[in-house]
Amino acid sequence: MNERIEAGSMVFVADGEMGVAAVREVRRQSSELLINIQNAGDFTVPLDAVKDVHSGKVVLDIDRLAAPVRRALEHAHDAEDPRYAAIDPEAGTPRDE
């Protein structure tokens, strides 16, 4: 990771997929991020769950996230109106296990 994480950066679960959240705060002293997941609200994630940072994007490592965060990410796009959302069911959210 060469870039710094900044408030307002978009959050993704895979590079090249749809965004699922935005960084609200970077809490360096506690080594965590406060992110707002679409359709779910604010969650705290550890900085070691960040897989990559580039081009103003933060890519998370799903395996390092707590179960409630993973569940919220699975439903990040549920409230979108399909008439206006260019959504691919395989994009942007982790698969159910």
C-alpha cells in the first residue's frame, strides 16, 4: 500500500467491482477505520483488513473482517432501485457461504 487512506475514499471488496462503502474516519492510533456501508450504517474495521489502497480506493480482505461486517457487505446494494442501478449480482458484494 503506497497511498494513504483518507476520509471519503470508496471501499471495495474486490478490485474492479462496485463500491460498497466509504471511509468516514481513519483512526491511526487504534489501527482501525470507520466505514459507512451502504444500506447498513457505520462499522469499524481493523487496518490489517485492508488488502490494497490505490487511486483513492480501499480494497478490503473479506477473510479478515468480523462476521457482522461481512453480513452488512452482502446486502450493500439491496436498497438500490434496479431501474436505475447498473448492478451485476456478482459484483460488489461478497458471496454467501
